[in-house]
Amino acid sequence: MVVCDPHIILFSEKNISWSDKAADIAWPRWFRKAVLDAAKQLAGAERWIRDHPDRIYLDHACQHPFPLPLPPPERRKIHRVVVAGGAAKACVARFNGGTGSFAIDPEITGNQHIDPAGQPFVIGDVQPEGDFIHVLDEASLDVVMHEMDTITDFVEYLEKRAKFLRSGNLALAHGEEDLIAYYATRINADGDHDFTAPHGGAWSSEDRLVIDGDAYPSFVNDPQYAARAEANKPSYFWDFLIENFTKHMMGGTSIVLPGFEYKLTNSELAVRHMALANRFERRNFGKACIGALEIGQKKETFFRAMIGAEGSKGAETGFFFLTLKYLDWMEKKGGYEHYRLARTAYLQIYAQALLMKHPYLDRVIGVAMEPPNQGRGASEDCVYAAQHDWTDEQRARNQADCDRIGIMQHLKTRTPQESEFPKVTRPPMHDLGYPGYGNRKERRAAAALRRGRR
């Protein structure tokens, strides 16, 4: 179970061995165990969530309750995913090659999947009268999780996939990866990826699309695919922040400074809204943070706001990034703990000022770090603040705080103008030595060099 309010994703994984029988006999047997039994398990899990939300545990012995509240029923969005393993090699043998990913034919429904006269290795709509169940195999799971590697990208794909497969406009997709390629290279009127009609207009009831097996190889071999991967490198800095805050939050190792009350709920809210950024948004946020760290090496304090224009998509949540140097004289003024106290106070002052300045914001999340290359350890702090009716006294106090520390005098915000798929490959950005830069392998290498100070 994956929970990121308002989403709950339920996975049921079955790895069922393929028998040595003929495909028309082996397929129905495998499908019953790997797919239909998993679908029943998903239904049971969903009932449990509905009937016993206070009896969900992290361990088999039921000693460690799930630590966060589930999204309330009126806001809850449940996504159901069957991961059916064990048939990939047989699928490759059947079609004399390929990845082992099943073909997709939405006209095959329910028990037609187990009809001996049916089509082995082809998936349609498992539960046509109920909520949609997505079926992935071991080959397609890796592709989907690689291409849709944020919670928002993943659930938006699932939602639009379900709608498209039930629209009547898909005749056949040769594999899940080809469906992904079609989706990833098309944008709807709202600027989001979608299964739009190939001719650019609206789908008609007569339209029947066939997505052939060359779609995904053509997609990944296009130079713009490599350009996007290069452009996305700064986005992994945002991933690093999410992972680091989550690790300490769930591990109970978050530092609570004197005079501050720690609330897991607020920490979860901050990390949740950071996680809800899709990969393209994370690219922009990561670049903003990396740029702030670079500038912060030359300034004692540097602040950068990442706020959308009023009325734009996602503009109800604002982010900002703050760098504050830890200088030698601070060692005599209370040391590193005093520095962290001051930095957290800065975060709160900035958060309140942004909410007052931009009343259309529902919330802001702020992150603070030391600039790199100071010859010291490093740490990260995070703050979550929600919009509310500010009293005149609160406004006056915040203004006095801003004046006292000299901030918010000339605040500028900017909206990045960049394509998800750059037309030319950009040169690699300067690596500041933080483990959030680059892909997972690069981050691990950087983490080995980092000497954290928590």
C-alpha cells in the first residue's frame, strides 16, 4: 500500500510459475492464480481499508500501526494494480522475441481471459463492471516505474490509462511500454500528458487506435529522450530532499530544536506536497535549489521563492529555498545548535511573510541548508505553514521580523519557460557535491563523500 493523500495505491503481486502445458491450457491456469486471485486480494484490502482503517500495521505481528492518517473517504482516490509475474519467458517464446510484456486489447473482458479459445498473453479489462484494475507483468512494471517515477506522474498515468482503455478508442497496444510511449509524447489542452487522438482533434466513436511494437524503441532512441534525461538531472536533488526528510521522519531521528514542538503531521504534510511535484516540476525546483546553493556560497543568506502565478495549475502550494552560512564566529555564539535555531526561525519568518504577501496560497513549504564547500558538515531543515486569517498584530510582528533581519524587501518570483523535451542537449550542470544531484548511482557516490552533521 502506497499512501500520498489523496491517493492510495494498492499493489497485489503474484509470481506464478508457468506450466509446461500448451499455451491454451497454461494461460488460463496461470491467469486465474496470477491475476484473478490477485484481484480478489485487492478487493479484500480495499474492504479492510474502508471498514478497519485503524487496524493497518507495518509488520506481520501487528505491533507497529501505520503511522499516518489515511485520506478521508470523500477525498480518497484508490488505484488498484496487479503485478503478475512468471509468464514473461513464455511470452517471449510465443512471439519469438520482444520484452515479454503482454499485449493490451480492451475488448477482452472478465472471464474471456480464461477462455481456452482466447488469446494467451493479451490483457484487457479484468473487471469491466467494477473499478478498473491495472495488470502489469514483470517486464512492463519496470518500464512504467522507470518512466513514471513520481507519485503524481504514476497516478495520472493510471487514471488516464483506465479512462482510455474503457473509451473504446484503443483497438490494440502491442505492449505496455508502447502505450507508455504514446502517452509520454502527447499533451492535452491543459498541458498534461494524455492519450490524445493521433490527428490532434477530438476522438470520435469510430476511432480505433493500434499502437505497434516500434513505439517504445522509437521513443527511447529519439535524441530528445536523452536530452530530457540530461535536463532532468537537477530534479534528483528534489528527490534527495524528499528521501532525506522521510528517512528521519519515519525513523524517528528528526532533530527537534529547543523551543520548537515537533509534529509528525506537519512533517508529513511538507514532504507530501514536495512529493506531489511531478518530474518536470522537480526539474525546475531542483534547478532553483542548486542555483541558490551556488549563489549562497557568495552570500551569508540567500532566499529563492518558487511560487506559481495566481490561478495557474498548482499555484495553491508555494515553495522556497534558503541558504544560511555557518560562519566561524557562530562557534562562540552557541555553536551549531544555535545556528540551526536561527535558521529555523528564518524559515518561519519567510513562510509567514510569503503567505501574507500571496493570499491565494493555501500553504508554503520551506527548505534551508548550508551552502556547499564550506569545509563543514551539512544539514537540512524544513518548515510547513498553512494560510489563515492574519491579525493586524501578526502582520505587524512579521513585518518587524523581516525588517530586523533584512528580508523580503525586493522579492522576485519567476516562472520557468522550458520544454520537457529540450530540442538540444544541454551541457551538464555544475555538480555542487550534494548527494541530491544526478541519478541514483551518482547520488550514492556523492553521499559516500559527504560527512553529514545531524
